[in-house]
Amino acid sequence: MKVHKWSELKAKMSPESRARVAEMVKHEMVEMPLRDLRSARGLTQEMLAQTLNVQQPAIAKIERRTDMYISTLRSHIKAMGGDLEITARFPDGVVKIINFSTIERQEI
């Protein structure tokens, strides 16, 4: 079986097909575990470990955890090129919690 690069396949797709795929990817990226997010961003555990200046097993441990400090999660997300925002969802609306952005500024 011949393996094709995504860029080659994408180049052969119609604009409509590319738009459909982009929409499916956008839908899938709404919710996922950290390990899947890291992988979707094209990063290995080793690459992320180098960015965070930790050993690879530390990344594996973080990805398995169900409970962690917000600062740990924030640094993990930042190392992937993102920013962490904490929101609370209520029946009558969504509220962005800003305490954590204040903490980030104080840490610098």
C-alpha cells in the first residue's frame, strides 16, 4: 500500500471537499484529551518535554491525569502554542473566569 502525504491528497481535493474536511476537523477539535490534542498539533511527547524542559515520562504522566493544577495545564497548553481560558457554563450563559489570567501576570 502506497502512503500519501496529506498535502498531496489535499491538493487533489475539490474546494468543496476541503471545506467539508475542515469542518469535520473543526468539529473534532472541540473536545479531546490532552494526548490527542498534542498529537493533533503534530507534537510528540519528547518534543513537548523539550519545550517544557522536563523528561518525556513527565508528559506521559500529565496526559494520564484527571486532576492537575491550573498552572500545570496552562504551561502544557502554552507549550503547544495555545492559551488556556477557564469558563463556567450556566443555563443562562457563559462566564469567563478571570482570576487565572491575573495569576499568570503575577507569575511573570
